[in-house]
Amino acid sequence: MLSFAEDADLLHFKFAFGEDLDFADNSAFARPTYKGQIENFLIENVMGSRVTRREVLAVAFWTMADKITFDEELCIQLSQP
């Protein structure tokens, strides 16, 4: 996830990657396969210091039963020393 401090930077970024990424407010969500392209873009456009980078993990479930199983297993794993 990328968070942009400047609206102009976000707009420039959207023009470059808009069709391929998801955006919300001042943030862009990119798949890891875009990491190299994005870093090059930020360096070339001298945006690096105005963009905050965060790693985000997302999990998709096919059914609610899958989610419940995941939550139960996660709870068991977190409670063990």
C-alpha cells in the first residue's frame, strides 16, 4: 500500500498506473508484481520521500465456513506459546 502526502503526486501516479491498481482516498493498493515498476516511477519522479509504503496482507475466503475455520485456527495459533 502506498500513501501519498501530496495530491499532485497521487494524481500523477493515477495517470501512470490507474487502470492496474486500486485506489482509496490518498492510498494506492498494488500487487507485489508491480513493486519494481512502482519504485522506478517514484525514483524517476522524485516522489520517494513523500510516499509512505506499507506491506498489507489480504485473505479472501470462498465461503463463510472457510472464514470461520481460518478464524478458529488463527485463534488457536495465537493462544499457544
